[in-house]
Amino acid sequence: MTEPTIDPTLAPLRSHHWSAILTAAEAVYTWTAADFLARLKQVVQQAGLTVVGELAFTFEPQGISAIVLLEESHVALHFWTEKGKVTVDIHVCDFQEDNKPKAEKLAHLLALEISEAPGQWHYLSLAEIEEKTA
């Protein structure tokens, strides 16, 4: 027996946000903007999410930002070299499937890639409120 097909436009829209400030591992200090993008794309793929675009920028005198646009939303990093910290913002949406487990895996993989500690992650879940018709 096959599963019934559910029209995704009928399901409420949900999104998941994770953010953290991670202490940069020593190796991160040697990374270029291209290295940040390569590592970010690698862990996104490992988490089962889909890259559709990318951009990175190196600030003078210091700092690097990298963002990967996902089919499911986006992931952004900023390396504050003067502080030894990397800020991380992960946002994924549920449309045709629940992407929360993939985003959780991405947060875990990013922490392992960037930091020697798991960091303290903050999570926010948003759901569309369906309007009642009278």
C-alpha cells in the first residue's frame, strides 16, 4: 500500500532557527574565505540539506563572513579573529518534510568543525498560525 500524497501547500509553514557563538579552534585562524565556504558546504551536505548558492567576504584588517543559501533557507558564519569567536546562524524551513533533524545535525557538525567545544546553542521554532474564517 502506498502512502497518501499530501498537498504541501495545505500544511502550515514552520521554521527552525539555531544560533551560537563558538570559540574558534586553532586551525580556524588559518582558514581563508574559500576554506570557510568549502567546510560549510561539506557539513551542509553531510546533514542532508541542499546548497543552492554561496558567498564569502574577507574584511580588512580582519574577519571573514560566509553564507550558504539552502533550498531549505540559509546558514551564515562570521569569524571574529580579534575575539577568537565564530558566530553561527542556521535557519531551515519545513515545507515538504520536517527538516529539524537535519538542522540539528548541521549545528552539531558545525560545532565539531569550527570549535573544540560544542558551544551553547539557542533555538527558536516558528509556526504559521492558520487564520480562522468566520
